[in-house]
Amino acid sequence: MRKFATLALLAALALPLAAAPNSSKRAAGQASAPVSDSDQTLRAMRDELERSRTRLALPGVDKPFYIEYRLLDLDVRNVTASFGALVSSSTSRVRYMSVDVRVGNYHLDSSNFISEDGFEGFLGSTGQVGIDRDYHSLRQDLWLATDQAYKSAVTQMAIKGAFLRSLTKPPEIDDFSQAPPLVKVDARIDPDWTSRNWDNEARTASAALRNFPDLFGTRVNYYLIYATTYLMTSEGTTVRTSRSLAAVEAALAAEAADGMPLHNFYAAYAGRPAGLPDPAAVSKGLVQSATDLIALRSSPLVPDYTGPVLFDAPAAASALAQMLAPSLSGARPPLSATQDFEAFLQRFGGRSEWSGRIGTRVLPASVTLVDDPTYKEFQGQPLLGGYTADDEGVIGQRVSLVENGVLRNLLMSRRPGPDLQSSNGHGRTALLSDPRPLSSNLFFQSAEALAPAAVRQKFLDACRDDGHEWCLEIKQMDNPALSSLHSQDFSDFVGQMAGGIASGERMPLLVSRVYVADGREEPVRGGVIEGLTLRSIRNILAIGNDATVYTYMQNPAEGLAATALGAFGSAQGGIPSTVIAPSLLLDDVEIHGFHGEPRRLPVVSAPPLQ
């Protein structure tokens, strides 16, 4: 009898549960009132969601308690140039959908579980849809995706239930938190590609690098993105949000005389294309990046070192983004039927150092840490990490994470955790991946901040007290997602760093040796920071009052998001974020010199660029 019931269920799962949506005028007439513009997307989502909510059912199986439709409408302009020549220029338009259907209830549902088959059933049903915003075509796509998502949820719930029954002590944390429905329909922003000649700007800006014949390769990328996101749920949430993002991201590569590979990058971001710097300003930034890179070719290798290290404000902000990412999230990781996922989190630095520590000291007593998506600017500089509602339809809230060094709160999505159960509007994602608790505009502040000159003096004094002839100053941290000329280079970096990233292995890019006697600076190359974790910044020798805005893109890729590697992203699919932080003086930092194998230099010198 049980076997027959199983076969019957499998047979039911093989066929659509409801008929295809009727494309006749009668079906169109049953739709709810259209929005004020010509966009039929919300109307199609609303009508198909209502039909699924009332009719989606399998015999002997619970109906869905939650249905969610998400759509992403992208218009992208991408221009790439190298040494003044156009490499590529394209404009694209694409729309993606994601359907999430859950069975069970808020306490225990079909989500947050990784079976032995891996992530299947965890990401929902996704795919491309038509770009015309056609009502009937979209309903057809949603119908099939909803059917697939429901059947997957039923199967996943059965597997998850069997796994939970095998546990001596099943987890008691809810799978999903409730949130008040939000109705927020913003006007769509139509793309404008003609206000500036982007092809010419890329050519002009990249041509400045012709003056650096020692560069092995360069890529100057202009990304102009207009994104309209749609969210509709069976709880009553309806959201349409339009945003734009513009970026110039450049990678530069060279080699030292001993064959050591070297690289640098340049990045500029704006909330809209018109806000990007003009070609002259981009050229100036590229020239500075190239100058710094070429200086490294003749610089000495950094020896193994342990002692005081001064992080300039941009480097400090970048390092904080890497260290804080895994620990800011209060959501529990998904339940896994295998040990592979646990090992995966451990390897990629996805384990939180702050879980279960609310009410304890985690940072110096003078430090306050706040994440606030409602901020638009800081000291006249725009903050690109802000938003009104997160990607789960929850209004973004100011979250005071650390007060006077004591952990008070964590960032939350609608996935509860061991310390907190409700969302505070930080469920963020890109390209319709699973929303996670991620930072927006993160402020690192101290009540005992010192002027930069005073911080530098404390740095030199600490070096002298430790008996050092010189100490190290880090001016810029690496971002391999930007500094890698090719995607394979970034993949290789992830593979190489995965083993050490969890234990605090960090990659500085521009490092100077500062001599105690006269303050003289000398660039050095090849160092890797070891053991730089949140534990190492509980005691900071000095904090500056020179807070700077560090804009970066969080990487939403599976396996990287919300880990230390999640701070390495680009505008091509990344999540805009900012860290506002000052310079930091740390004591007893360990840096290892370069011990890798150098490459063979080219047999023939490069051809002239002029």
C-alpha cells in the first residue's frame, strides 16, 4: 500500500497540477487592476500567484503555505578597452525569474536543507523569461515554474523530514520568520545610453596606459546597469524597485625582474552613469595605479615580519569587509545531510565568530559598529549600499551591531538564527540568488579617535619600542575580482586562498616599509598577512579620525556570499556596499614573504605602444 502511494505521488509529480493559464480575453479580464504604466509584469504575477494559491494541491499532501515570485529586468551596457583600443562594446537586455514555493509552516518548511544531492531544491526554480513584459507569456512561464517548484518542495520536505527524524536532537530554530506585507511600486527607470559616448570614453581613458610599456596587459571595463526588480508573495507583498549602477573597473598586470607576477586595479562607482568620473579623471586614476604597479617591479621582497602594522583608511575598510562578513549574519546556515557543507563553510571562512556572543565584548571598548541602509551620503560622498526595502520586501533598518565594544545585534534576513528570529531588513542578493543577511552601509567608529599624525607617531613609537628598524604600512588591500585580467585568474586565486582564508590569510596589494629613524617609506612586494581575524582586532593600538568611504561589490555567488571571499566582487553581478572606516594601528601582525615560484619572463621584449 505504501509503495502504491509512493508511485501515485511520483506519477502526480510528473504532470502539471493545474491547466495552463487561459490566454483568452476572459482570463485577462479577471486580472487585477494594471499598474499606471505599460508594464504588465505585476499584473501577470498577481493573477498567476492568486491562481496558484487557490488551486495548487496534490492529493494527500499539504498545500503551499508560501509562494514567492521574483523577477529581475536588466539593461546592461558593457564597454572594454585596452591601451586605447576598443576590445568589445555591447548592449544587452535580459529578464530572469525565480519562484519559491514552500510547504509546511513557518516553524518547519521545505527550505533551508541541503540533501545528499547538494543544493537542489534550495535555490527554487529559476530561468529566463521574455523581455517584452508580455502578460500571457509571463504567466505561462510562472505557471510551469510554480508547478516545478511545488513538486520539488514536496519531495524536499519528505527528505528533510526523514533526516530530522534520524537526529537525536533536531534543531528548534524556525525555518522562516513572518514579516508584515509591503506594497511599494516605484516608477521604472528607462536606460539612457546616449548622454555620453561610452566607447570614446573607454578608448580615451585606457590610452593613458600607453605611457607604461612595462605593463603586460590591461583591461578597462565600463559597466552601466539598469535593474528593475519585482517581488510578489502570497503574504501580500508587492514590490517593484528600479535602480542603476555605473562602474569603471580596470585590471593592470606586470612582472618583476625576477619573474614575480604583479597586478593592480582601479575602480570608480556611481549610482547612475552620469555620476561616473570623466575620461580625464579616470585617466588620472589609471596613471596612478600604473605608477604604483611599475614601482613594485624594482621593489624588494618583503621578508617575514611580526610587529606593528599601520592600515591606511582604505586598506582598513577593505580588511574589515573581509573579516566582518561571516560574523555579521545572524541567520543560521541551512541544515545539511552531509558533512561536505560543514567542511565547505569551514574552508571558505563562512563560520561566524560572533554566533552566541550577544552581550559580550568583541571589539575595543571605544568602538561602535552600525549598519544603516537609510544613509545616502557621508561627508558629501554618496553611499551606494543604501536601499529602502531589502530583497525580501522588508524595510531596511538601522542596526546598532556593536556598542562600546559589546555585541548587541546582528544582521537578519527572514531566515531565523540562534540569537535572533526576525528580519531587520538586511536580506540582500543579486541575480536572484538566495537572499542572505549582508551589510549595506557599515560604519566603524571610535570615541577615542586620533588625528592621522598622532596615529602615525604611535606607529613609529610602537616600532621603536619593539626594537624594529622598520615596520610595515599597508596602503591598499587586494581585490582579485578586480585585479585579475581573466576570470580563470580569479578562480585560481580562490582555489589557492581557500585553505587559508578561514584562518585569516589576507592579501595586501600596496605595502611600504617605514623606517623608524626618519619616517622614510620604501615600497615592498609579495607579503601575505596571516591570522588576521576578528580576534586580532579586539585590541587596537590606535584608531584614526580619518574615516573614508570604501565602496565595493559583495559577491553573491554560491559558496562565496557571506564568507571572507564575499568581499571580492565586481559590478558585473555584485551587490553595492560601503564600509566607512578610519586608519587602524594593529599590534603583533604576522606577514609572510613571497615563497612561490616566479614565472619565466618573455623571451622578446614588448612591442612599442606609441
